[in-house]
Amino acid sequence: MRRELVSLDKIISDYESYHKDPLNIKIHIICVPLIILSVVGILNAIPVAWGPVRIGHVVCFLYFSYYIFFARPYLLSCFTLFAVLIAADFLLAKLPSQLYLSINISIFVVCWILQFWGHKKEGNKPAFIDNKETAIHSTFMAPIMVIRHIKNLV
């Protein structure tokens, strides 16, 4: 059975259908970038012998690759968001390593708790849990949704 490619508009529309409650949207606007920051930080705390390149940077590259191939209209906005987050991580990485890792783990846990609470308040599951078929897309759509909502605020 051949699968059809789903359009970007359909993927975004499906993802945003899980985020209608204004409070849940605000939680995501704050927490999605912080979760990305914390994941980059946690992964960058893993020692590797790749010189200045860290695992978190590789993950950012994977996101950019996705946006180049599947979400080109959002590439510049996503690149800007990730550049800010990488710069923030660079500053945080100057902290002692245990503190750096503790801050990132704390941000990760608190933000996920807030997002699950936002979805519970809204009365639905997160898109990546509810729709296994689009779980991978959901991971990449979260920053796009944040950017779309920030643009609507400005």
C-alpha cells in the first residue's frame, strides 16, 4: 500500500488542532523553546570527542534538515529561534557542569509538566501521544506553532 505525502499545511493544521485553549498556547509559547534549550543543554553535557561539535548541535542540524526539506517557509524563523537558543546554551554552558546539567534537567521536567497540565486543562492529549502516525512531525511542528503564534501577537 502506497502512502501519500501529507502537505505542510495539513500537518500544521493537524498539530494546531491539539492547541486551541489560549492558556495551553501560552504555555507552549514559553515551554517549547525552553524544552529545546534544555534538550540541547542535556545532550551537550554528554562528553564526545568531536571537537567543538556537541550532540545537541547535531540535533539542531537534524531540525534544520527537516525544515529545509519539509517546512521551507519556516526555515528562517526556525533558524533564528534555534540560533537564539544555541546562544543561550552557550552562555549557560559557562556555568559549572553540574549546575549547567541540573538547570537543564529542571527546565525540561518543569516545562513538560506544564505542557501536560495545559493539555489536561484543554481536555486532550498531546499530538505526539494521540496520533502515532504524525508523532515525528509533531516534534518538528512545535517550534513552528510557537513561531506562528508569536507572529500573531506582534
